[in-house]
Amino acid sequence: MSKLFYILSILSLSVISFNSIQAQTLESDNSSLNGSEFKFPPLEVVIDSVLKRSAMVNFRNQHIGVKESTLASERIYWSKNLGIQADTRYGNLSNFATSEDGISNTAALTTAKQFNYSVGFYLKIPIFDVINRKNQIKLAKLEVDEAKSMAEFQKEEIRQTVIRMYQDLILKQKLLQIRSRRLGDGRVNMQMVEKEFRNGVVPLSEYVRIVGMTENMEADYAKAMSEFITAKLLLEDMAGFVFGLTHIN
């Protein structure tokens, strides 16, 4: 019986040592994040950066430009019916002239080479354009207003998304801090129980229970760390820059 107890003790200590090595490796990989509180870039700075990089916002702004150009074209549409017309002629032209001296009438037909030209303006006003002009301009104005409203709506959606992600990142940081402190306390308790177990003060069943609790704490900490890093990377990707984390004393 004592031999079996000895073997179980050795196995349990081996498991604890292995878990301790894994936990220390995880902490080493994330030493800059472990249990610390950081000051993130201001929310408005992040929002402005996301809006400047957003392909959808850029598309909406370009759409506004297209609609404004259409409105400008509609306002000067009437000018397409206004123009200048010029005409030139060169060749043999016949002139017929008559004269009367009171006694007899005479007529003469002469032919000569001449160069003639004429210049004039013209204005065509189709009835449909006159009737529908005001409606066309009104429609173009409404399309500009619609494009601007859609751009503002898109910006507001992005703002709300960034605010939620920013607050979620802060929450995940706090959860990571809680998990880190809880894991630290659990390890201290594990060291005490391990010492008492070796001295025969703590029974094997209690020792195994504490081992399981410590392993659960390590798993919770690893999950909190992963969720924090993921939230941070996603927001950094949207903002287009890496957050320079500053420790809060």
C-alpha cells in the first residue's frame, strides 16, 4: 500500500511540474501583457484612423462627387440648346438689276465671283425640357442629399462598431487581469499544498483536487489571454496601426 502511495505521489508531482513549466512558458511568451493594465490610444484617435482607412467610406465620398457632378450638369443642361452658326460661300453669283429712267425700263443680268459669309446665334428650346427642367434639377439635388446621408450613415455604423470593439478590448484586459491574479494566488496555494503533501500533512485526494483547480485556473488564464490578443489585433487591423501599450502605474 505504501509503495502504491509513493508511486501516485511521484506521478502527481510530475504532473504539477509539467503544468508549471507550461504555465511559465505561456507567461514568458506574453510577459509584456501578463497581469498588467495598459493605456490604449484615445477612442477618437482610433475612430478617426478607421474612418480614413475605410474603403466603404471612401466609396460613399466618391459617390457624393459623382452626384454633385450630375447636379452641376443638370443646371447648365439648357446651354446645349444654345450655339453659334456660321456659313461661308464662294463662287459665281448672278445679280439681276433693273433701272427706269422715265422713258424706258432696262434690265441686266451680271455674273461675278464673290465670297459671302454669315455668323449667327441660335437657341432651341424643346417644350419637354422647359416643362421638366425644374424636376430634373430637383431630382439631382435629392440624389446628392441621399448620397451624403448614406455616407453619414456608413460613418455612424463604423463609429458604433469601433466603440463596441474598443470597450470589448478594455473588458478583456480587465478579465485577463482577474485571471492572472487568480492564477497567481492559485499557484501560491499549490506550492503550499505540495509542500504539505510531501510532508504527509495533506492527503492525496485533497492534493489532486487542488491540482485540478490550478489546472482550471491556467486554462481560464490562457483563454483570457487569447481573447485579449485577438481583440487587440482585430482593432489594430481596422485602425491601421499597432497600439503602443503604455503601462499604467
